[in-house]
Amino acid sequence: MGYRNVVCISKAHARWTRAQYPRKGKGPEVVYNGIDPSVFPFWEKKGDEFLFFSVLGPYKGADTVMELALEYPHL
């Protein structure tokens, strides 16, 4: 069993895929998240918004970010 024509969104995802589904030859291709950064322009003025795109899980650290935001609201 292996993979064919697999696209991963990061090098870490590609490493995981190769480890889970080993095969000889070329591994999966990496195509980074297709987000156009111009859609989210930088603003000098800080707001109180926080955007988190991810699968929510304890290993992602969203809870840590929330705790830090409460502890250091001036940042």
C-alpha cells in the first residue's frame, strides 16, 4: 500500500504521510496553504480580534494563546 498523487499542506504533513504510508520513490508534493496574504492586510492599529485557523486540539496551543491574551491585554 502506498500513495500516488498526494499533496500535503506542509513539510511536517508530508513527513507524517511518508511515515504512515511508506513507499519507494518520490514522496508527496508540498503545496503550502493557499491563503492570499493580501486578503488579510497588516494594520498598525491593534484590535481585540484573534483569528485561529486550525483543527482544535490540545497540541495546537490555542488555550495558551487565550491565557496569554488575558494575562497581557496590553500586547
